[in-house]
Amino acid sequence: MSRFIARNRPDWDELESLVRRARKSPRRLSPEERSRLDILYRRTTVHLAQVATRTTDARLIAYLNDLAASAHSLIYLPPRQSALQGAGRFLAEGFARMIARRWRFHAASAVLLIAGGLLGYLAAMSDPLAAYALMMPGDPRSPGSTPEQLLEVLRGGREQSSGEKFAFASFLFGHNLQVGILSMAVGVLGGVFTTVLILYNGLMLGDFIAIHHRAGIHSEMWAWLLPHGITELGAIVLFGGIGLSLARAVISPGLLSRAESLKEAGVDAGRTGIGAGLMLVAAAIIESYVRQSHLSTSARLAFAGGTALFWAVYIAHGFRCERLRANSPAAVPRTG
């Protein structure tokens, strides 16, 4: 056995050196060294089998076993990422892929919101009583407000200090997050309450637009609403889509049990919810610091257009990444 050890010790030492360097940073290894690492790993596993059957030297067996296990983790396990790297990857690609993966539910949520908005708008334009009934609770902008009163509210808050705007942003985020989480959570009850919540939000939005249009306020109202509204409403749509996907898991679990179906749908739902929550953070900041600013109407509309373009490109990027993954030879079929 001493002759066996002497003959193979250089290979073990070389493998140990490569493992030590790769643990610090896999990028330190050249392609030739990675290939050498693979060769030495396979050779060491053979040595381990030989030692285990020919000797009772526990120390040597443990050494070779640890060495082979360390090399195996470097070759076959995915590289470990720091929390910062994982967050960056999620923002750059992961969130967009989650949206693309469940796009049908998010599209259904968007249709419900738009349908509610159109219904609320038409009802409020045709009947002032309907406009009063659909008003957001506590909103000073009522169907009976004069154009001057409506414009005063639209232009209010521009002189607030940074601290007041930060407090306002925190309030907006908390309120919108509650609405989003509620839309998502009640999906497990079959989607009925999620559908009602999405439609109700659309009705209030349509009523809000109608109140200003009846007073002859168009461009300034859209410049007030769209800069933050595109991101905020997008997040609400995503939360609604999550709720609908959970409802689908409950109503039609397929070959899985309902618990298994919910668990599977919940993985994408949780990740999408995190991304939608971050969208609400961005919307609250925009609402406090861009909407409550002295930017002109045209500048606000241009900002809104840039925001819409950004989200369109970002979501398209998610579809592209999903399509590339699906066409990859190494892609693993997904169920559900």
C-alpha cells in the first residue's frame, strides 16, 4: 500500500491544489486546468474504491473521500452566488421570466382591470350618481368639483419637503402592497374575490378619469396619473395574475393533489410577488418625487412614455429568455 500511495500522491496533491484554488474563485482556473480537475477527480474516485477494498486505513479512506467530494461539488454543483449576485440576477432576468412563464394569468388580470376601467368610465360619464357611488373613499375630487378645485388637487404637494415626500411614499407603498397581497392571497379561494378586487380597482380608476374628463381636464390629469400609474397598475395586475394562477391550481390541479398543485404554483407566485412589491416601491418613489414636482405636463408625459417603454422591453426580454431556455438542449421539461 505504501507503494500505491507513493505512486499516486502527486495526483492527489495536484487535485487538492486545484480544489483549493477553485474554491477561492472558479475563474482562477483555465480551461485546461478545469479539464485536468475533471480527470484527476475521476482518477481519485478509482483510487478511493481501490483503497476501500484493499486496506482498513481509515485516515486514507477519509482523506480520499473528502478530496473526491470537494472536487465533485466543483464540477457538478452550480456555482454558489452571493446574495447580491442572486438579487442582481433576479432583477436582470428572473423576474421578467416569472412574468413570461405565467403570462396568461397576468393577461387575464390586465383584461379585468381594463374592463372595469371602461365600465366605470362609461357609467360615470353617463350618470353622476354612478360617479358618486364609484368614488374612492375620502377622495376630495368628486363629480361636483369645479375644474379649479380638481386642478388644485392635481397640483398640490409640490412644495413639500423631502421628508414629507418620503413619508408620503412610505404610506403609498404600504397601502398599495396591502391591496396587492389581498388580491394574491384570496386567489386560493377559487379566484372569485381576486376577480372582484381587480374589477373594483378598475371601476374606481375609470370613475377617476371620468370625473376629470367631465370637467375638461385631460392632458394634465394623464400627466398626473401615468408617470407612477404605469408601474403601480402593472404591479397590481401582476398581483392579480398571481391570485388567478393560485385559483387555477385549486380549481384544476390536474394529476396532482391540490396541496401539491398549490405548492408548485406558489414557487413562481412568491418570486413574482417579490418583484411586484419592488415595482410598488418604485411607483411610490415616482409618485412622491416625480408627480409631486414642478415638471411640466409634457415632461411628465415623456417620463411616462419612457416608463412604458422600459417595462415593455423588460417583459419582452423575459419572453426571449424563456424561449431560449425552452429551445436549449439541456432544458428540463416543466410540469403544470
